[in-house]
Amino acid sequence: MSVLPFRIGYGEDAHRLEVGRPLVLCGVPVPHAELGAVAHSDGDAALHAVADALLSGLALGDIGQYFPDTAPEWRGLDSRQIVARALELVQARGYAPANVALVVTLDRPKLGPLRAELARTLAELLALPETEVGVSFKTSEGLAPAHVQARATVLLTQVAG
Ligand code: C5P
Ligand code: MG
């Protein structure tokens, strides 16, 4: 059992984008996205990065161990379930997220108009106030136009045990 009352977690994820697929970030379908994620699950790179950040903070491995992308039962999986499972594992060890910082790299469309909605849905999933959820966006400057990338850090604090 760790003696540290604070733990930092970091996670990242990427998906290839293709025409004719939905693009979902933080559980929110992105309107007017010409390209969507190619994935076994719903391809929500933002939530995959957040879930890995939660797990890595307590050295609990990564989401592939809990939701293998070869398992037929996880096809089309709503990634909110992945975050919920990661949060349960963190809470079972007596920790809770204190704040989270998420960066999504995507060339198109602009995500700025969705920032508040993404932050709100992520805050709800993590049972955090919106003030503790930072969401920022970057383009790849055209280097990866058919690609979505997400990176997340989370601070976990000991709440019991
Ligand atoms: O990557 P870059 O520095 O050029 O991003 C400039 C601005 O565009 C940032 O303020 C960012 O919030 C915004 N942006 C966005 N949606 C994206 C990528 C970037 O709103 N998909
Ligand atoms: Mg993924």
C-alpha cells in the first residue's frame, strides 16, 4: 500500500480517423465532424486517456487489461463505462481524483465551442466540480489530419485507509 497521500496519473490515446464514422469525445458526439474514429470501442480517445491516467496513478496497468480490444463483448463499447470502471478501481484503493487536465489534438473541427460541454460531462463522470476539470485543444498543424490524440493528467488524493 502506498504511503503517498497524492498520486499523479498520466494517460494518452490516439485513433485513426475515417470518413463515415462518428467522433465522440468525453462521451459527447462531435457535431459536423467529417471524420470519425476507427476503433473497437466507440473510439473516445479523450476518455481512454483519462481512464489510463486514473489507472496509472496507482500503477493499476491500463485499460487494455480490463477491456481487451479483441473481446467481442467490448465492440462498440461506450467509453464512459471504461472510465467508470477505472474510477471504481481507484476508489477501491482509497483514492479519488482531485483534478484532471485533458488535451485533445485534432485538426478539424474546432472544439472550442464544445469545451464547456466536454468539461461538464467529464466532471460528472469523475464526480468532480467543473472547476477541477481543464480541457484544452490543439491542432497538429496539419501534420496528422486523420488522427485524434488525447493526453490526460490526473491528481489522485487519498480519501480513506
Ligand atoms: O494548435 P493551435 O495552437 O493552432 O490551436 C489554436 C487554438 O485553436 C487553440 O486555442 C485551441 O483551443 C483551438 N482549437 C480548437 N479545436 C481544435 C484545435 C484547436 O478549438 N480542434
Ligand atoms: Mg482508444
